[in-house]
Amino acid sequence: MVKINDLNLKNWKEYKDLWTDSLWIIPEREKSHGHIGDYHGNFVPQIPNQLMSRFTRKGDVVLDAFLGSGTTLIECKQLDRNGIGIELLENIASLAKKRIGQESLFNDKEIFLEVLVADSTKKEAKEEAVDILKTHNKQSVQLIILHPPYHDIIKFSKRREDLSNAKSVEDFLRLFGDVVSNFLELLENERHLAVVIGDKYTNSEWVPLGFLVMQETLKRANGDLKLKSILVKNMVNNRAKRNLENLWHYRALVGGFYIFKHEYILLFQKK
Ligand SMILES: C[S@@+](CC[C@H](N)C(=O)[O-])C[C@H]1O[C@@H](n2cnc3c(N)ncnc32)[C@H](O)[C@@H]1O
């Protein structure tokens, strides 16, 4: 069996800060280590931090195919993991690079953090990632984190390749599936793939993007992945939304629906 973390389980009582419940209530986002959290659609650093702490070792490689503002790579730096981040939008990739670079406390660490500007659905993105691995004498990655757009809930750009512009849920799932197919072969056996995703409403109907993405991931893996956990995480509103809470409460009562307060972290393991 491959050792997939640096935990010494003889001292298991010391790991109280590692969460083992499927319900993740995170009261507020971690703000230290250069995390700013102003990118619309970012995730809280605690997500990559928990995943890396349990499912990677120092010196392992973490790949994030929807890098956004760089949260995953900042956590890589913090935890001594190597990181490859892929982001479609050049300006957002530059922002991520700047933020990763600003975290100067850890300048002398012997890890690599690489940001690629590419379309993660395309073979070229994988080839670039392979080139980076080769440069560092590595052949595989030990954790994949995918935090795609939740279809069209937030429009990240006008680009056709942007998953938030997929014409339909089916198109979104196909493109997401292409990303899974693209990078899964880079994942070492027994290592993990995590998908962070929320559901959406369209025309007063709940669209279970989380479950659809879970099915698509398993379908694309063709038997190579097993589902390890479905984690449910609370969603905390920003100030603008908090001010509208009464209005939403009223709308929900009138419309007979429930307001989204959770998203999923789907955890898979390669067989
Ligand atoms: C939900 S955000 C990720 C946020 C990130 N976890 C963070 O903390 O900043 C999704 C990102 O995927 C990017 N994206 C959309 N389509 C893409 C594609 N085809 N290839 C690569 N990135 C893509 C968007 O530009 C956006 O920055």
C-alpha cells in the first residue's frame, strides 16, 4: 500500500485539526498566508488545506485544473507540496501568480509552483502539465483538485472555452468530463481526486449539479475511481447577500423553495 500522507497514526489523538466528519461547517475563511478571498467564486483555503494534509505528503504534486485566484497553490506553499495550477483566463492567472509570489515567508522552500494559462478540456493543457512534471523529474501527480464553475451561476468570462458559458447542463457536464479524462491518467494509483461543486436553480427547478458531476466523473473514470466520500460544506454569504437575507427568506416562503446553504466536496480515489 502506498503511504499517502505524513501522519503518524500512533499519535492519532494529536490530529484534532484534521476533519473526519462528512459535514464541514466552516465559520469563516482562513485569511493568513496571502489569502485575500476577493475573487468572486473562490473557495476557502481550508478545503485544499484539509485535503492535502490527509491525502498528500511533503514533496508530492497537487494539480488544480481550475486555479482561479491561486488558493490551492498558496496552500501548497504553506504545506510544502508542489503545485501545478491551470487557469483559462490570462488576467486571473497573473493575479494568482502575483498572490503566490507575495507569500514571501516561504521563499526558500524547495518546491515548484507553476501556473499555466490553458484550457483544461484540451490535450495541450495536459501535455504542458506533463512537461512541467518532466522538468522536475516527476511522472505523476498525487492529488487533483477540481473547482469548476457551477455551470452558469457566475460568468467568469465571455470565452467559449469557459465552462461557465456552456450552452446547457449537458454541455457543461461533457466539458467537465473532458477535464477529468484529460488529467486522470496523470494521477498515481491509490491517490485522490476532489471535486468542489454546488447545485443551482433554473426556472424554479433544482438542478443537482453535484450529483450529475459525480456521475460524470465516475463514468469518465471507467472503473478506475471509487467514490470515497460526499462531504457537505456550508456556504457563507458575503455582506451584500447578508443584507438581502430577509428578502430571500420572503422569496423562499412565497416560491416554495429552500435557499442554497451548502456545496459538495466529492472525494474519489484511484484504484
Ligand atoms: C470556481 S473558479 C475556481 C476558484 C479557485 N478555486 C479559487 O479559489 O480562486 C473556476 C475557474 O475556472 C476557470 N475556468 C473556466 N473554464 C476553464 C477551462 N476550460 N480551463 C481552465 N480554467 C477554466 C474560470 O476562469 C475560473 O477562474
